[in-house]
Amino acid sequence: EHFSYGSEFTEEQINEALASDDPLSLVPTQDTIGHGTFLAGLAAGSSIPQEDFTGAAPEAELAVVKLKPAKKYLRDFYLIPSDAPAFQENDIMMGIKYLRMMADRLKKPLVILLAMGSNSGSHIGTSPLSQVTQNYSGFFGIITVIAGGNETGAAHHFYASIPAGTEYEDVEIRVGKEEAERGFVLELWAADADTYTVGFISPSGERISRIPIIANNETSIPFLLDATTITVNYQLIEAESGSQLIFMRFQTPAAGIWTVRVYNTQRFKGTFHMWLPVQGMISEETVFLRPDPYSTITVPGNSRLPITVGAYDTSTGGIYIHSSRGFTPNQIVKPELAAPGVNILGPSVGRKPGSDTPMTTRTGTSAAAAITAGAAANLLGWGIVEGNYPTMSEASVKSYLIRGAQRNPALTYPNREFGYGTLDLFQTFLRLRE
């Protein structure tokens, strides 16, 4: 109801399908990847004593939105590999709207778990999806928990500060053979009111001089020696952030070292950020040669109000090596917390009726976010369902979790890896008792 596309399956229909010998004839959809099943189990799965497993909030109810794949023309435009799971921002926003309407209808609090991310955007919380998550933060009883991403060490972020009087900065990108068959996209985001222009040097030495800024114009540059086409789009003032965006599309780029020469056209701070697509959307061989490990929290995890989660290894106490690091380019503290995210046990897909639930282990910030979402659900259960704090909000849940977090005396907080510390729901409840 109130949606122009999609299907809805109720609890009764799903249970009937699970009890059937032919479940797909009743509910014709399934998780073929396993990511969603795993996270749902981590967040709210029932106890499985023989596996020594229980979800973080086993008494919570689950409402699951399965996204349709991104349209082909969008995959083609962004040069996304054919085997990469990719979804549309507007579909995610509609899914959030559906969950909000369901929570209103049932008059129950809601925890929204978003365990996906993108490098497309300003990384300062201005994308449409980021703004949707921000807008829901003002309602009592609605919490959004977002995985920070697994981009540290992937060499997908570049940061530069061009000194006054310096004409340009050379940004080198190593392009792998796999990318040469297809291509990739690249975004440059300026700081504040700075403006930049770009030129290129191909692996064979062919040079494209500084491309002038022409309002509302897209420039395509064919390279004669490398059979490559680069399309450059200058957005002098991107609508949401107010900053300049330079969108570059490399189609069938030659393998080797490409140089993007970034010219400072109007200087105030002289700083800019560049991002390649996230892991899975680009081959591991295509990287910045001088990457910056910080400001790698993926969109929409860099939204200010939602709770963004990194991952750490409980066996060592150290941060997961690929857990994305803060802070955001405008210095908002992200992630706020780190939660267990290395070799985490959870349910896998493929259970047959009457058989035991197969288990698997996964690693990443998605697992950490699912555990944190369960912790948030437990707080809402205490506060709103049990009537101890009927006006519990995202801001209050975030503060409670931060106050109860464990902190290593050897570290300074907040920091770029752990935020304000590691999740400890027991200590949070002790603080509530105080």
C-alpha cells in the first residue's frame, strides 16, 4: 500500500512458506547472497544452543526489505562489474520509508540497519540518502545504525593540500588489466569554495592539457594511443554540499599508471579529496599510488546523526585492518563506536525444512553494525516498550552507548578507528541504573 512497485509478504505468509515443501511457490523470493540472512540473524536471531549462538536482540521482530538490483543503464554508466551486487539510492530510501510506515502502523519503535555503502558522494552527509537518515533521526523511537565500510587499506581515497603558489598536484592511479576491459569512475570533491580543473597523462605519455570549466558542459577526451575515452563533468556548485564536484569516467583505460593533474583555479584552503569506487565495484589492482587511509567511511555512514560502526577483533582487541576510518572531511566524529566484526558466527543461507540451521563466519563492519543494531533494539525495548523512557531518541541511544563503551587507556578518544570506544551494552545498562 502507498507504493507503486514491490511486493509485501506478511509474517503469516512467510511462516506458511517455511512449513511448505515448496516455499518459493508461496513466497517467490530468496537471499542468494547470504549477507542479509547473516545480519538479520546477528541482530535478532533466536538462540541456537548447540551452536552457542544467539542474536543480539532475540526478542525483537524482523521486518526485511530486499532491494531489487540496480537498473542496467546505471550499472553501465558507472561501469560496475557484472557480478557485483549494486542497488539504487532511491530504492533504499523507499525501503526506509516502508519500514517507518510499518513502525507507525504497529506503534512500535524501529531500528534501521543499513549495512551497505558507496564512495559516490561528498562524504559529509549531504547525499539524498544521508539526508533521509538524518531526517528520521528526529523522531522518538527510530534509530539508524550504519556500517562504516571496509575501505581502509583498499587505496581508494586520496587527499591533498596544495600549498599557495603551487600550480598543480599530480594524482597517480595504477590501473589494472581487469579495469582496462571496462573502466571506472572517479570523483574529486573540493573543500569549501575552492575550485579546480584537471588534465591527464596516460601510461604511454599522451598528455591532455588543463580542461577549462564550461558551465553545464561535459567533455569527452579520446586518447589516440591508448584507445581510452575519459569524460569529465564539472559541477561548480554541487546542489547539496555547495562544493565543487569533478566527475570523471574512464572508459576502457589502458593498464598502467595514469596521472590526473589537478590545477588550483581558485584557492582558499587548497585541499581536495578524491575517491575511487568501493571494493567490489572496482578491481583490487586499480588504486591510488599515494592513498590516504582516513576519511574512508562510506556513504551514508558519514551522516552526522545516525550511529556509524567500525569493526574490531575481540581476540586481540585491535581494530579490524579494513575497518573504514574517520573522521569525515568536515571533521565529524565517525565512527562513533566499534563492535565485534572479525570471524563472527551467524546463520548462512540454504537451510532445508527440518534440517539444522547451517552456520558460517563473516568479517567486516556489516557484522559489527548488526550487533550494534541489536544493542539499540534492547535499549528501545527497555526505554519505550517497557515504559522506562518513552521519549528515547537516536541522540539519547547514541549517548548511552558511548558512555557505556570500553576505552583503552593507551588511546585518546575520540579517535579515527574506534570513535568513542568499543560497544559494551552491559556497562551501558549499569550507567542507566546510575
